[in-house]
Amino acid sequence: MRYQFKFRPYQRRFGRSLTTNHGNWDIREGIILRLTDETLRVGWGEIAPISWFGSETLEQALDFCRQLPEEITDEIIFSIPHELPACQFGFESACEWGSGKWGIGSKGDEENNFLTPNSSLLPYSGLLPAGEAALNQWETLWQQGYRTFKWKIGVDAIAHELEIFESLIHTLPAFTKLRLDANAGLTYEEAKLWLWSCDNLKANGELPLEIEFIEQPLPVGQFQQMLELSMSYETAIALDESVATLGELATCYQQGWRGIFVVKPGIVGSPSRLRKFCHQHQIDTVFSSVFETAIARLAALQLAAELSRNNRAIGFGIDHFFEQEETWLQSLCNDL
């Protein structure tokens, strides 16, 4: 198949700064793709890299797009190097979109329905702000229907965060689930303290809700220590930064990880290869956002609906970090 190819970079400011162990994030940058096939069917795609998480940089993605001709083929798309995982995802998902296999895209520009929400019935996890702000903002998300929350840790002194944690678990309603996301920011001793604290509260009957898992407690290079910790405590550990790309995911599986894998479709790489791996190994996945626009989100949610096995809440409850995007995105795509 041959496609007419167009692209356009974008910048999108967070409504409020996103604070993680990696620092503050104020502007989301990415690239919108448009592929028009020989029958004039249009497929939309998005490249939304996070270089500090393990993907290519935005400049590397732009360089790749700039060197492509105006007409490209399936052979070009499916031979994008593994060093460009966000590009792999963006181009392949644009092909899938245009093919009509998702039930959209069959009428080209007559149907600008990239803003149509996914019909998946998977529950969503809502992202709380770091620090004490979480104590005041969970209620808004609860009223919107969220029953699973994620809270960033490893941002402040551990003693202070444990105090906030104690308040948070007694503030959130019973029957909610809480995920603690360290973004690889804990030391080994701090990780043990968090895991011990969660286990101890549960053992003493003092944990009024479920701690679903602690996400990526240690840096990527400390895989064996995380594997050891996962076998030493009842509270589960999920890998995130360690499995940012499909190659890393496969490596961790081969090295013995049978716990939870957080999969960020926007940067993991080829959707077709991800499907093959997940079907072959039946891994326990949590699909998660990379703060993409509705274009990449639709593609990511398609994968989540196909590949999620344990009905875990998916990490796409992030809309409250941005201003309303519909008019902005529509205008951006109309210019392509």
C-alpha cells in the first residue's frame, strides 16, 4: 500500500505542572501524522516521545519524518528502526486507523472522528497530584467515577511522604485501589520501607483500601533487586521505566519477571509486535498514557481493550492535567 504522508509538530501546555521524580513537566510536545492511501482513506497517527523514559527524542523523531518522501509505503512503515519506538507506534497506528479495522477511518476526511471516545469498558485509574495536593483533589476524580488512583512518590522526603500516605489511605473511600508510583526514584532501603509499611498496615488490619502495587520503585539498572523485592513482600511491584520499549519488556520477561508490566503503547514500539508478544506470553499488563492527544489515545485504548487480561484499571485518567483539547486538535488536523 502507498500513502501520501504529511506531518506537523505540536506543543501543548499542561494545565498544571506534572511533578515526578524526573522533575517538572510543563509542555507536551509531539507530532501528528496523516496518511492518505490510494483509495483516499485517511489514517491519523501520533508520535509522542518521552526521551527520559526510554524513547527517542522529539528531534530524532522530527529528523526521521523530515527525511521521508511525500509518498511512503508499508515497507517503509514496518521497517522503522527499533531505536524509534514512538515513531513505530505512530506510523503503524495510522495505518490501522486508515484501514477501517477499528470501525473508523473508512470515509477519509468526511469523518473527523478521532475525538470519538473509545467504547472500551475497562475501568480508568485517575492520576493524583504529588504531595499533599492529593488529599484535596481525589474527591473531584471520585465524583467523575474513578475508583482506582495513582499517587506519585519519591518526590519529597520519605518521612513526609509516609505521613501524607497515612492521611491519604484514611481519606480515600473504602473499596478504592491505590497505586504508588516512584518513577524509579527510591533507594533500595526506601523501597523496602514502603513495601514493609504497606504489608504491615495490611497485616494489622489498618489498611482500609487496597494498595494495588508500587510502580517502578528502583532505577532501571536494579532489575535483580526489584525481582528480589517482589518475592520478599506481599505488596506487588509493577515495572514501568524498565519495560518502556518492547525490547526491554521482552528482556525483563526472559530474566524471570512474572509480575505486572506497565505498558505505555505510545512509546513501547510496534503495535503488531506488541500483540504477538502479549498473545504468546499472556503477561499481566496495565496499559498507561504518555500524555498523548486523543489521536494516540484512541490507538492505545484499542490495544488495551484487546490485550488487557486481568481487568486492571488502565492509566488514562489524565484529562484533568490539560485544558479542553477538542477545538485545538481539530484545528491542528485541519491544517494538515
